[in-house]
Amino acid sequence: MANIKCFIGTVYGGAEALAEQLESIAQSKGHGFELYNPGSIADFVSSDVILVVTSTTGQGDIPFELESLYLALKSEFPLISNKPFAVIAMGDSSYGETYCGAGSKFRELLIELQGNEVIDLLKVDASEHFDPLPVAAPWFNSLLETLDK
């Protein structure tokens, strides 16, 4: 079973609430799951599996707490050498080009750090889904199935 470290970027608590719900799903299937808001570079590089769950603020920006980790990772650039990762990006499609920008930025950085994206980026549109769990749960179950292989 996988040991997943989940790094959260939240503005009003939605991403954190979703991450806590995903924690319950993972644990019910025998996976380890740790929440970090935001966590450190040491937490990040010691992960078996990296999951980023982030909302988007402003014009495609990463929430303040998670932005500190993002900037530290960009600065120190610790290679994660094919480490499995996945990203859930939350946003509002009415923002056009910056929709889910925080998750997209984090995904790009993880690829630059040589991580292995094991499932496609999930974008959750707040203008269509007030509760992100019905969208995220099937995606997350697919992630867990992929990790079990």
C-alpha cells in the first residue's frame, strides 16, 4: 500500500476539507495518508507519493501557505527522480485562462523536478460543483488503483 503525503493550498477551506475526505478514502483502503499545510521541502522529498490539492486564488495564483513551499521548491530545485505524483486543482472556470492556475503551476513544477505524473491533473470547477468530492472521489479511486499495481 502507498504512503501518500498530501500538500494543501486552501483559501476558504475547501481544498483542506476535500483533502480530509480523501484521507478517509485512502485509509479505508489501507493506504497511509498524511496532510501538510503547507509542509516543508524535507516532507516533500521524503514522500513515497505526492498529492497536491489546491484551490486557486487571484488570477491563477497559489494560496499563500502553499506558495511558500512552491517558491522554496523552485529555488532549491530538489529532484524527485520519478516519484509518483498527482494534482487536484480547484478553481472557477469563469476566470478564463487562469482557471485552476495554481494546480497547473504545481503540476508543471513537479514535472520539472522529474516527478512521475501517475494520473492526469484533475480540474474541479467551482461554478459547476459546489461539493468537489463527487468529482474527486472517482479520480482518487483511480489513483489508488494505479498505485496498487
